[in-house]
Amino acid sequence: MRQPIAREQIVGAAFRILDEAGLEGLTLRKVACSLGIRAPSLYWHFKSKQALIDAMADAMIADVAQAVPDGQSWRQTLLQIAREFRVAFKARRDGARVYAGTFLATENVLRVGEASIAALVGAGASACFAATTAMDIVYYTMGYVIEEQSWPGDGSMEALGEAFMALAEQRFPHCWEAREVWREVDFDTRFEQGLALMLDGIELRLGRTP
């Protein structure tokens, strides 16, 4: 007698299809076929594609904020969490897009939120400010990785770069002065710079807290 398909098996199969075909290519029918079952059998676990995506999003962040050192500064804690989110999103094709638009009430989500909020509250922030700041860090990371994962990386941007440089030189002097920024594609450095700007702003706000 065939054993029932477990929820974890379905999520694993969905990730394999995601890596092969991207988010647009992920369907319940494909997941069912890959498991050798009919699509209605999946409905015992997931009533819709969105429900499956929610489970995938939750699984992606299972390792985020699992090991936050005691006594670590709020800044290092937020850096750690943002970096771990980025690693989690990049581990899967369209990973950041999978997470975008999901609204989850799970152990993983609350663990990450608790770690972020506790770090900021310990530095003097209110719980409300800490919570919105924690979400802003996730939104920044998610949006950044969506752009990062959309980068062609196949040389197709060279023509666009040439057109950009020509137009900048002719009509947009400040863009031309900053042309080296447009030439280089260093996602790691840019991510860290943007994150540092956010953390600097948070630090200034904390300094004004009575």
C-alpha cells in the first residue's frame, strides 16, 4: 500500500520545480506529477498554489536567526539577520519573489521578528519602532535580492551600458561623474552599503530616543 505523501515531500518537490522552471513555471499539477500522484491529492495539504508558496517561504527562512550570540550588539544582530535572509533568498531561484507577498504566522517568522525586536528594544527603542524597523530590514533585503536575481549576467547589458554612458556624457553631468558606479556590478558591496545606510539611520534615531 502506498504511503501518504507528506507535507515536507510536497514542499521539497515544489522547490525542485522552482529551481528548474522559476516561479512562473511552478504549478500544483507539475508538483503532483513529479511525485507520481494526482493534483487533488495535494489539496489535503495545500488548498491553493499560494498556500504552497507560503509553506515554501516559511521553509526558506528556517535557518535565519537560529543562532544569535548572547550579548551581541543590536547592529550586529540586524546585520546577521539581513545577511541570513539574503543567503536564504539566493539559495533558490526566484527565492525573494517567493517570499514577497506572503504574510505568515509561523514559528520561523516570529523567531526572526523576536530576535530583531529584542535587539532594538535592548538598545532603547520602543517595541513599535523596533517592529517596523525589523520589517523594513526584511523589505530592503527582499527587494534587493529580487533585483539581484533578475540580473541577466550574460553580457546582454553591455549595449544598454554603452547607450547609458553616451547619453550621460551628452546631457546628464552628474550621472556621467558617477559613471564608475554604473559600470561595476558588485552586488555584495552594494548590499552592504545600503544596509549600512539603514543601520546608520537607525542609530541616529536611537540616539534621539529619550
